[in-house]
Amino acid sequence: MISESKAVSPDKSGLPPHSKHPVATATGSVTITLTKQLIDLSHTISHGLITYKGLPAPVICDFLSREQSKAHYAPGTEFQIGKIEMVANTGTYLDSPFHRFENGRDLAQLELTSLADLDGRVVRAQNKGERAIERIALDNLDVKGKAVLIQTGWDVHWKTDRYFEGHPFLTKDAAQFLADEGAALVGIDSYNIDDTADLSRPAHTILLGAGIPIVEHMCNLKQLPAAGFTFFAVPVKVKGFGTFPVRAFAIVERQSNDPQITQITESD
């Protein structure tokens, strides 16, 4: 007889909060737990950060300081209201079709289903000495409806001059394959998904032309499995904007004897 036992209680939907995929054994009862692990895939935005060469760094300051706020509230009550001035292409950010095409969808028009709770796949593309990520790197990969995240390892150069020069990029043929096969979203941990020397920007043109959002300047992709995770990269809902920073992250479920939610974050 096959039976199963889970170490967690079901929620109101009837599903256990740490597991969507119960495991059974033919030898009797077994107690297992799937722990949810949150993996941060975003760089930290800070005052003076240069994300893209030639674009200004963000200016982050107080609009209302804690000291100033004391005049407006009861004794012992204080607040800080921050102010930030920055270009949209700062930190880890998402491009919508409007970034490339005048009549494309802007951030406010993107469906949440194209940005959140996406089944994810990681492409390991750390080819030493090879900048171009060719179509062959995607062979045998099921990308339909998936967030396809390309790990180049270039994020190790973040906040150095090296980051701006000689970065890995996606070729036109590889971008066309992802569009033709119906990828939901494409991300990369590099300076640009295109070769910046190619002023036609084929990867941006093909992917955004197909309505596929792009996330650039990612990090921590080495912490993800090749498959078996869900991906989230939701920007603020700004009308008339094509690009904005996101807190990109993934949820990975792993077997564990300790039921809890853990987090891995990048240290910037």
C-alpha cells in the first residue's frame, strides 16, 4: 500500500503551505517537508551608483528628515520621507515593449501574468573568452511560457569599470529562437542583452517586438537550479514608461527537515 504523511498543515485551499508536490513511498509512511527558499536576483540601488555608462547615477536624499519631521508630530513620533532622482535604467530593471517601440505596451499595460509566478529556466552560458551567446546554448530547452534567465557570470564585475566593456550578449538567432518558441520573459546577468556595438539592438528588437519583457543587470543566478523554480520581476505601474527597476527574485522549493522560509540575497 502506498501512503504519505506531510509535516505541514494544509491551508484553507487544502494545499500544504510548503509543498505543491506531495511525495509518496511504497515502503510505508514518510514525513517530508519542502522548504521555500527566496533567492534575491537584484542589485541594490544606492546614491551615486552607475548602472550604465553615460547615464547619470541616482541622487538619493531626504525630502523630509527625521529631525525636520519632529515639528509636525507628537513628542517621540518621527518619520523620514525620502526623495530619489534617477533614470529608469538603474540597478536591475525590466524593459517593456514601449522601451523600444512607440506603440508597444508600457509598464502600466503589462499583465501581471507576464511578470510574476513564472515557471523558470536557467541557461548556463559562462563560456570563457566567448561573448556571444548563440542559439546552440538553448538547444533542448523548453522555453514556452517560461522565464528564461541567462547566467553569464558577468555580475561579478558589478560596480567596476570592467562591467562596462566586453560583456556577454544574446545573438540575433538566439533571441529569435526564444521569441519563436514563446518564452514569457528573458533575463540576463550582463550589462546589456545586446552587443552595445550593434546599434540596431537585435535582441531588444526581436524580444520586445514579440511582447516579451527583458530583465537586465541581474545577479545571483548561480544560486538557482536549472529548473524547478518560480520567478518574479514586477516593476511599479507607471504609465508612459518603458523601463523601471524591479526586485527580481525566485522561489525554490527544496526538501528539508526544517520547515521554514529562508532567503539568499546579494551583498552589494
